[in-house]
Amino acid sequence: MRRFWARFHNVFDGGRAEWELAREVESHLALLQETFERRGLTPEEARLAARREYGSIEQAKELHRDTRSFPWAEQLRKDLRYGWRSLLRTPGFTAIALFALALGIGANLAIFSVVSAVLLNPLAYKNADNLVTVLHHGTGPVSPANYIDWRDQNRSFEALGAAEFWSPNLVNNDPPEHLLGLHVTQNLFPMLGIHPLLGRWFAVGEDRKGAEHEVILSYSLWARRFGSDPKILGKPMDLNGEEYTIVGVMPREFKFAPFWATGSELWAPLAFGDRIEERSGNSLRIFGRLKPGVSLAQARAEMAIITARLEKRFPGTNREIVVTPLKENVVGNIETPLLLVLGAVGFVLLIACANVAHMLLARTGDRKREIAVRAALGASRGRITRQLFTENLLLAGGGAAAGLLLAFLGTKALIAASPVYIPRVETVAIDGRAILFLIGITALTVILFGLAPAIRAAAGNLSGSLKEGGRAGSDSMRRNRLRTFLVISEFALTFVLLVGAGLMIRSFFALQSINPGFDPHHVLSMIVSVAGSKEADAGRREIFYRQLIDHVRALPGVQNASGINHLPLAGDLWTMSFAIEGRPKPRPGEAPEAVYRIVMPGYFETMRLPIVRGRAIGDRDDSRAQGVVVINEQAAVSYWPGKNPIGERIAMDGIGRLTVVGIAKNAAEEDWAAKPAPEIYLSALQSRDFLGDGGAHMAYITLVARTSGDPAQLSSALKQTVWSFDRNLPISDVLTMEDAIANKNAEPRFEMFLLGVFAGIALILAAVGIYGVMAYSVSRRTKEIGIRISLGAARAEVLRMVLWQGVTQSLIGSAMGAAAAFLLANLMEKVLYGVRPTDTVTFLSVGAILSAAALLAAYLPARKATRIDPMMALRNE
Amino acid sequence: MSSGEGERIAVLQGTLDLIVLRTLQTMGPQHAYAIATRLQQVSEDLLHLNQGTLYPALVRLEQQGRIKGSWRKTETNRDAKFYAITKAGEKALAEETLRWRRMSGLVEKLLSEGA
């Protein structure tokens, strides 16, 4: 054991041992020489005699080395040193190869670390793999009575908790703030298993009506509004004018809910009160933890039985209830784009490998003579392969080190540049798994780019190389085939990447050309909340809203202004079913349904949303007039096909009878690219909910203003106008309509950007590859071309010959790439809009771009070929 | 190791360490050249080794902690690495000697009985 460590130590400290050995041998020889001198020999004779007596010095040293450390390690050390020196001898090659590898490895590591954090790591709750959601269609909300029935009837879940959106105003605390939070059932936090940093979870019974005025804060809210006060527990907090007691603060990393209402900063108990019987108002998100040993399939089967039973008793209330793993809801949308980008960087790395392999082949060509000499001196073929491979290992190691640095900076830049919130992106780090990945791809890389050239180089014909003096007029056919194969595969890979990027670009332009129905330019919006203020009172709210809009209209630079409950594309989306008068009562669950928005007079004019028939909602549509509604074209087509809906009447629960007075153009609703759905607009002046008679759940208005100039410039003037009424009114979500659209399209734009960048890198690498191969091939064929020219070949013919070689390779590569892209096409389907993944235009354009790049890359060497002076060429060889 | 040199015998595998240790025990600290010379003298030139082949044994023994090398001056005022036997070396020598005696006795016995 002791000897093992001594040997091990010598692997790394070989220099010292080597020096000692030399010194010892020298002294040994000196002593021998002395002896011979004493016997009467001259110093010179004695020196020679000593040498003879001693035997081979090199052999002795070699024996010494083998014994003092491990032979293989000793060899590796030597190979590394040798490789290092030979890499330094060709700094240009080394720099380019390192750059290509660092780029490939770094990009892969960066994207992988995002994939690892976002897709692979479990969610940050206790045993998060057992957490599921139970929702309509997997994502939609659920009613209180259904939740209670499921909770009480199931045997699959350890716990089933509910959460409901809550956005209270923090008042009597300057500045006032509109907060995002959740009402949660008492069992929800214990189910997640994350303990508060301070204080406690809600206690049993605290989610009963009357006992629910307690609140748990997020770390960020605690820090922002309470200066991280360590004695915060038990202190009061004024929300919507009601007093809450702070009972806990969650740790910094804690986030809930993870896929919807992700910005929640405070949690209060969810008390159902009278709503316990409510079966049609869907507002709860249900979270569950599977019992140990219960599988997802078992839970799904049980829920199917329970909901089928409830559906029979309460038709239309329990359809399509889906149990989904929580994680799937969190990362489901981002999975495809992320994997797509990971695939793209994988391609970039392959191309980088092909490029480095090229350069290595060219280099071993130049090093033929050196290799032959080593072989002649007794190095075995395996030994030479190992030596060259070690050199490649050094390259890959250097590339990996630089790649690590690049990935470290790259992930930071990527997260900063990402215009969309990628769930869990804040947990991205170069962790153990990422390092394992790095080691893995580095090993793969070195095998891909380094193995074949090393074997090929060592397999050269020894005597042939020596005779040719390393210049080899006849490059071996096999090596040429390998190079051609590399170029072709580079083009094929680049083709696939360019198709991906091209499709994203086409899809993006298709998205850009969508008409939202209204004019989104020069529109500014902001949410003004009145909850907890004196403006919230039922009597005062209508006057306040009207006066506010009048004041805004009077601002210089404002052309028009109005209000709405939820702004399209940015706000919430509420739907409601209704009945059409004069038609048979529809079966439960099959009544007409529509998105409904509540608008102040002037909304259609302000948004420039055209009324195609009838009239818009105006000032006179108030509580004294008959109830009116404007529907969109889609509602007209869906519910009054072939008829004129103007003058028709509908009835809505809790609102009453409404007469259709106008048809508006279809407008964007929630998703930018979604097909239009039926939508109805109610008059705010006729809505008791909106004006404050229906409780606190709608105590806000989204102000919209059309401006003559840049809308963002007017935001402070608008805020001042609001605050001139009451300094205590929270303003939030200040947004131009253009930004709202940009936010909706941020993800495809980001994906397009990433794929575009990677495809661009790939194109450059492939062009460099073909340039390298052509330049090398021309320099190898100098003699042949010289002979052709001297025999009368026209220079144009030479040019054509060389160009043709480059273009054929790119064409073959493109054909293979097109086939591959065709096969991979359906992977893209999910992220594309308005363009098929096998889009002909994209494929043809990519082919053209690649051919152009190949022509350009081949042109420079080709021109050089035409300038070959036959006399010089022949003399040189 | 040299073989086929007429009557000279090659060092039996594994015995070189034993011989070196014994030499150092009887003669005190010695440099490699002196050890090699001593071996030739004792064996009356029957034992022949390329002097360079002594090094692996010295390295091995030193790594095992049985001898310790240090740089000193010879009588003729030259630098040389002198090796001295350590306590562990003494112990190993005793064990190895015993083992060798048993082994050679056994071989001797077998050979004489078989004759």
C-alpha cells in the first residue's frame, strides 16, 4: 500500500525523480570511471570503459521509471507533455479547435443545466412526485361543492386541498399596493410539507367563516413591505380594509402555486361559507397527494368513478375531470421547446466535432513524417494511436474547461435574456448532474472527433511516408473518403438546424400577421383597484369610474379612454353560460357559453374594435335603461347561425335579461393565436357586480387610453389623475397593448432567437469545414492541377472543377439533411403556428442558403487553384 | 538482465532485494556502485549484473521503506547517493532470510532425495 502511494506520487512528481535519477547515474558513472583511472587508464579510456561496464543508460533509466511509478501513467504523462508541446507548435489550429469545441460543449452544458433544473429536478416540495392536480380538462378550475365531494369520497389521496385566486389591496400603508395571493384550504400547506421560516401553518378550523382572518407571507413580501421584521408574527395587516393577523413567513425558495398564480405573495385560509353548495361557479384549483402505494392510474380510475356518480346526480358539473402530476402542469408547456433547443445544440456539437476531426486529419497529413520516424524508432502502432489520442484528449479537456466557463456565463445571459418566465428557471445551476453531463459529452466528443483521425494517422504506410518526405502527392483514398463523409454530414446536420430555425421564423411571421381585431397601437392600460377605499362603495363607484374616465380623456395627448373588467390578452378570462329566449331549455351542461367582458361606454371606440352590425355600448346603457349586450361575430355564427341576432334576448344567471344590440368584430381573447370563441360584452353601468353591489370580488377597473403619441409616456400622467381622486388607490399592471401582445409572443420569439443563433453558428462551422477541405484538397492537388494547366486546361475549367466538388458535397449533404428534417418534422409541430413542419418554401430556401455557403467556401480555394503556376507546381513536388 | 554469458549466473527473481539488504546490513551505508562492486566480489564474478539493473531494486526497497537514500560525499569527495538499511529493512531481512533458508533447504532436500 505504501508503495502504491509512493508510485502514485511519482506519477505527478516525475520531474524531481527524473532529476535525482540522472544525478545518481552520473555519480555512478563517475565512480566507475575513477576506478578505471586508478587501474591506469587515461580519463578518456576510463570514461568509455565505465560506459561499457555500466551497460545501457537509457535502459537502466527506463527500468527505474517503470519501478518507481506506473508505466502507463508514466507514458500518459509523457504523452500529455508531448501533446501539449505539439499543440503549442500550431497555435492557429489549436485556437480554432478549442473555440469550436468550447462553443459546442458550452452551449450543450448551458442548455442541459436549464433542462436539468426545469425538467429533471423534482419540484421543491416534500416528496413532490406524489403531488397531483385534479382539474377540469387538466387545467381548468373546479367548484366548491365538487371539491368537497371529491375530498370526502376518495380513498386514493392522503390529502386533497384547494386554492383560489385572491388579489387584496394592501391599504393604510404607503404606497398602497395591489397584491397577488391565494386563499388556501387549511390542509394545503401541510400537504406540501414545507415548514414556515417563521411562525406556523394555518391550524385546523381556521378555514371556517369568521376565523379566516389570518395570513402567511412570502419571504419577498415580508422583506419588501415589512423590512424583514423578525417580530412580525401576531402583527396586523390591513387588506381591503379588513384586519388580518400575520401568523407565518415562508422560506425564500417557497413558491405556491407553481403553475398558475405563480406571483402569489401571501396566503390566507379559504373559507367557503355559503358557497359550500356552489356547483357551477368554478374558481378552485385542486391539489392532492397520492397515498403511498397508490398509483396515478389507480387515482384516475377512482376519480372517474366518483365524478361519473356525481355527474349523474348533478349533470354538467363533473365532466372531464383529469388527475395530472403536478410537475406536468408546471413544466408541460416548456418541455417541447426546451428539448428542441437541447437537440439543436446537440447538432451544433456534432458539427463542431466534425470540423475538428477535419482539421486533425489535415494536421496528421502534415505530421506523417514525424509519425513515420517515431514508428521507425520502435513505437508500436497502438502506442502512436494512444499518443495522438492523448493529444486529442488535451484538446477536448481544454474545450470542456472553456465550455464550462462559457456555460456559466451563458446560463446567466440566457436567463436574463429570456423574455418569458420559464418555470423554475431560478434554480438553474451548474450542479453535480451538469458536471457529469459535461464529462460525458467531453468523452463522447473526443471519441467522435479524435478516435478516427488517430487510428487513421497511425495506420499510415511507414516506408511510403518516409520516401515521400511527408508530402504525399497521392493522398490516400480512404482518408479522402473520411473527409468527404465529414463534410457531407456537417451539411446534413446544418440543413436540419436551418430548417428548424427557418420554420420558427416563418411561424413567427405568421403570428405577427394575425389581426387582433382591434388596433393595438397607442393604447395604454392599467388596473386601478378600489377595494378597501372610499370609492368602493356601491353608490360612489359608478360616479368615480365615470369621472376618472372623463378626467383621463381630458389629458393632453389622450384621444379617448374607457374601462373594462379584464383586458384582452393580458387580463383574466371569465366565461358564463346563458339561455336564449324562445328556445327550449338546453340540457344541463349544454347551454350556450361565452367569454364575457364588462365594458364602460366608449370601450369599442377607444380600442377601435369595429361594430359590424347594430350599435356599441354607450352612456345611456345604465341601470335605468333595459339590459343590453354586444356579441362578437363568433357568438352570432355559433348561436344564431343564418339569423340576425340583433333584438334577440338572452338570460344570464344573476344578471337577468339582456337584449343583443350589436355585433363586434372578433377580437383576440387570451391566447394570441387561438381561434375566436363566442364572446359577449355587458355594459358596466348595468353590472351590479362591477359597480359594487355584488361583493368585493370585482373591485377594480382596467383603464384603457388611446394616445396620439407613445403611450408609455403618458403612464405617469394617468397615475397622477387616478391619485388626484385618492392617494390610497393601488395601481398595477401598467402596460401598453403592444407590450401585452409582445408578452404573448415572447416565447416563440425567444425560441426563434435561440434556434436562429444555433443554426447560424452551425452554418459558419459547416462553411469553415468545407473551406478547409477544399483548401486542403487544392493544396494536395497542386501538382495535378499544374499538369492539367500545362496540358492546356482552361482556368475556368479548373475553377469549375473545384467548385463542383464543393457543391456536390453540399448537395448530397442537403439531400440527407432534408430527409432527416422530414423525419424529425413532427417534433416541431407543437411549437409552430401557421406553417407545416414540412414547409416546402423553408426546405428550398435552406437548400439555397447552404449551396450558396458551399459555393462561397469553395470559391476561395478554387480561385487559388486557377492561379497555380504549372512550372512552380512541378518543381515544388 | 544478462543471460547466456557462459558460466555467469543471472540473479534469481526476487533475490536481488535480499542480497542488497544483506549487503547494506553488513557493510553499512553504500552507494549503488559500491553495492554492485561488492556483489561481484562476493560472488567471485560468477554473479553478473548490468550495474544499471540495480536501480529498480533500490527504488522498490526505498519505496517500501526498507532502505533510505541520502546524498553524501565519497572518500574521493564525489557526490553519491548512499543507501542505508532501516529498522523496517532489518525486520524484512530477517523474515526474508528465514523464508529463503526454508525454501532453499526444501529445494536442496528435494534435489538430494530425487538423486
